[in-house]
Amino acid sequence: MGDVTCAEARMHFDVYDFDGTGKVDAGAVGDIIRSMDIPIENEHVKKHGGTLKKGEKKITLEEFLPILSGCKKEKDLGTLADLMEGLKVYDKNENGTMMLAELVHICLSMGTLYLF
């Protein structure tokens, strides 16, 4: 997880400013942070001021930066090895594969996949 400059944060923030008002939906904060290669969970986003539901409120870049800063300081993010160990539960044939439906279910329950 590298350091993110203010310019990089603005660039990612602006991608989610769909109406050009300088504000983004607070429900997209987790998506913006993850787009910067910061592996953050939704509970951490909410803890630092983001929301989990889209459409609740809009925030400016100035309101977003403290949320980003707080999320970057989180220590309990897990590692790729933790994820791989957890996915072994779903490897029924012990051949390194799992059913796609199970993966989709896991991602949906974690809030890391959105189906429109």
C-alpha cells in the first residue's frame, strides 16, 4: 500500500464526481479508496465517516481526505495469504478451484461486489 498524494486522491475522487459538482456520493468512498489500491473494508470506511448506502449524502474532496487518511492508518486489513487461507474452505476438490457462485456470494456478503 503506497503513499497517495493529494493530486492522486483528487484524480480518483473526480472519477466518481458524476455530475461535476465537486461532490461524490458518500456511499462510493470505499470504492474510491479501493481504486487507489488500499485494501479497506466497509466497516473501516464507515468508522472514518463514509457511508455504506448510496444516496444518503454527498461529500467534497476536503471531507474525503480525512476519511482517506484514517483508512490508510488502519492496521487490521488482512493479507493476501489470509484471503487464500479463507478461500480453501470452498475448495471442495482440493485442486485450487472453487465454484463461481460461491465466490460471488462471498463478495456480495463482504460488500466488495455490486450487482446492478
